[in-house]
Amino acid sequence: MKYTTNPKFILIVSIVVLVILTSCGRPVASTSGTAKPSGPPDSVEVVYFYKSNPPPCECLAEAGENIRETVTQEFKNEIESGKLKFLFVASDVAQNAAIVKKYDPAPFCLGMTIVHGQSQRIVFADEVWEYFTDKAKFKQALKQVITRALEGDY
């Protein structure tokens, strides 16, 4: 089935993109001061938030799988060493309330906690959503954002 000529599909995708791009943007949160520490962090926590009920549309479900695939394949060594922690979190499930409170995410967001010693800085990688309809560009943007966070440049 060819979706690109279906006006309803185009409208739905446009609305989803607009919601994602406008709802994920929020100031960076910090648990210890406003200055960004220099150098590579001790660790980075990458969290993809999604809504499980109702289930995401096909395009957002695919975006979630692309995030999971990119992080687990491209950063396998960092995950195994403990430098990177990856979580795939349904924000509407009660057992995830603590992490949802910590991040206060919009639906379908990619958040990161960058840890330097006792300092934790929460950021949202909103720029990746510009590419979510192009799998290769989306995965490349994800890889760049996470690499920058691991290098202390985000």
C-alpha cells in the first residue's frame, strides 16, 4: 500500500510530527547547578518514552524500534561496560512512575541523563525527530546525539 498519496495518512503523520516537535522541547533540567561540566561524563542514561495505551501508530512504533536497534547495536560496548544505560519506558504504566516523574516527558520522547560525579543533567534529544520518517538519517542522528553525550559534548 502506498501511503504517500493518501491525504488522511499525510494529515495524521503531519499532526504526529507537529505534536512531537512541539511537545518534547523543554529546558534542560539539572540536579546540581546550571553549569555544564566539562569532559566526558561518568555515565549516560538514554530513555525512550512511549505511550502503550493506546498503542502508538505504525510510524512511531517503527521509530521506537529504530531507537532500540541503534542504541543496542551501535553502543553495545558502552552498555556492557556500564557507561551507557538504555531504557525503553512506557510512560503510562504505573510501575514506571518514578522515572516518568524524574524526566517529566512528553509522549514519544528521547531523554538522557548525563552524569558527572554527583551532578546529573537531564536533556531531551529533540533534534532527532526531524528525521524520524527517514530510517537511515534518523539512526544517524541518534548515533550522533548519543556519541556527543558520551564524549561530553552535549
